[in-house]
Amino acid sequence: MVNRIVARDALAGEVTGLATKIAAMPRFGLALTKKAVNQAEDAMGMQVGMDSVFGLHHLAHAHNAEVGADSLGGHDARSMRDARRKDAQ
């Protein structure tokens, strides 16, 4: 979930501040909140959706392995990292 947008140079401070606030909250209340959010997502079909997408993800890897040289479609960890960095610019 996104509830705010911050500049990249302010992100670390924003995350630290949010983590500090969360760490000060009662653990039992946080656990119940997490459980409630997860149950609401499951009721909306989130788990079924995630299972479906994960299955399609693996199908794509299997397809690439059958029709190409490898299951990652010519990518490796370094090329995927570099593509993420390029997209972030």
C-alpha cells in the first residue's frame, strides 16, 4: 500500500521515522492488524490471485527453457539488476 510519496533523498529518513513509530506500538495490536489486513485480502481473492500469477510466472520460465537457451529468457542476475537501475533513472 502507498500512503505517501517522498523524494529519494528523503526516503531513508522517512522509513526510519515510520519504523520508529511502528516499533513503539504494542506488538499484539500490530499482529492483530496484520492478521485483519491479510484476512481482508484473502476475502477479496488475493491469495487466489497470487497463486495464479505465481503459476503463470513459472509457466513463463518453463516456456523459455523449452524454446530458448535458458529459463530466464537470456537474462541473468546482473542484467536484471542493470535493467532495474536503468528504469529507476
